[in-house]
Amino acid sequence: MAEPRPEGRSGTGAGRARSSVAIDGRVARGARTRYSIVEATIDLIESGNPRPTSRQVAAAAGVSVRLVFHHFDDVEMLYLDAVELQSSRTRSLIGIIPPHGPVGLRVAAICHQRRQLFEAIAPVLTAALARTGNRYDLLADRRALLRHQLVVGLRPEILSRGPSAPVLLESLDVAAGWQSWTSLRVEARRSADEAEQVMAYTIIGLLH
């Protein structure tokens, strides 16, 4: 005859497993909801609404306004997550250009990649900067990659300047950066094609 199990111990392991599964399920659902809220924010901004309200975001994500603020302390934090998500989506647009071949072709490749990146992130980044008051360096990780692209892709031309190489690199970084692109596209009202041409012309000028 089987010995009876002590009271209260039967199924303890199974109960813990069920509890763990339930917790994991809630975490996964929460992550999906958070993602859908951020994605809805991006979609609204890219569709022409640079300052969507929490109610509009909730409606687009198919959740309640209360749930939006359950996942985000405020709208500012939501915008920061939107920039982070959009940045991750555009990471593949920037590649390292080999430092050989005609410099004109290398510069053209660099400028075209930057055009693709800046145009892709512009709506969300501009909206986030306006919402956060420029209090965050929203392009920190991307800026490091863009600078590295210049260092590698234009290494022969930069090193040829000897002691002036650091100054040249800083100049190239500014000429091919987000602020320069925004100035051309927003303030000077240039088309993306024109802005790309101006950027390439400026870089070639700095290299000669």
C-alpha cells in the first residue's frame, strides 16, 4: 500500500510551475502591449501627426489610455522608446565603406546611406526632440557609428593630413551629420536629392 503524502506537499512543484508560466505569460503580454503602443506612436507620427495625444495613441494601439500610462510614466518616455525602436529598425542602413577605390565613389556611398538613414528617422526624431526639449542625446549610439564610418571609409584621405587629421575628421563629422542634413532639408528647404548632393560636394571640398 502506497504511503500517503504529507498534507500540503502534493503538487507543490506543479503549482510553482503553473505560477511561473502565468507570470511569464503576463510579462510577454505586457511586452507585446508596450511594443504595440510604441509602434502606434511611430505610425501616427509618420502619417503626419507629429504630436499624437495619448488618446490617439491608445486608439491606434487598440488599448485604453489607462494602459498607455501603465506602461509609460509620461508621454515623453513613450517618445524616447519610439526613437529607440525606430533607431533599431534603421541600423542596417549604415554600413562601413572599405577605404579603397575612388574617393568620389566612397563619398557618394556614405552620403547616400546617410540620406536613407536621416530620412527614415526624421519624423520620429524631430517629434521626440520637440517633445523632450532636446534634453536627451537621442542619436548617441548612431552618432558613434556614423563617425566610425568616416574614420574607416575615408582613412587614407584623413591620415594624409598628418597633424591636421583630427581637425579634418571633426569637419567631416559636422558636414555629414544630422544637424547639417536637417538644416538643408528644413531651414534651406532643399529636397533629399539636393541635400545629398550638397553634403557630397562639401565633403569632397574638405578632402581636397
